[in-house]
Amino acid sequence: MDTTDISKGCIVESVAGRDKGHIFFVLDTVGDYALLIDGKIRRIENPKNKKIKHVRFLARREDIRVYSKIAAGIRPDNAEIRKALVLFANSDKESS
């Protein structure tokens, strides 16, 4: 997938910077930047502003409740975000 496919609710991985290798949800995109949240280090109250070229698209999971909330413009809880990312990471490891 291309960086143009990155939009609200997508799951991405950081490929540059101190947070390299971390998995995030995209809260929103603003120009060439994405607002990233993981519910732990980057909470919903203080999202990470990162250039889109420095993240890699992993998935768009419509079956995850957090995706639905972000797409609808509803702020998910930090606990929901953490749980969804852990479930995604575990399912990704099982499929590998």
C-alpha cells in the first residue's frame, strides 16, 4: 500500500525516529502529517504529529471498535486503544 492509503483509523508502524517499530492508530491526517495514538505513550489527549512518509501502513481493520469510533469522529478511550493494538499485534504474530 502507498502512503496515500493512510487515513483515519488505520493501523501504522513508525519507520523513523525514537518511536521506530511502534504501532499506532491514525487519529487524523493533516496535509503531510498524521496524528498518531497508541493509548500508552501517545494518549488521545496528546497525539504524535508525524510525517506520513515516516510511517508504514499495516492494516485497516473495520472490525475493530476503535476504527469505527475514530471514523465516526468519536474519541475512543486510551484503554480501548491499547487493547485493540495488543490484539492486532498478537493476531499479526499468529498469522506469520
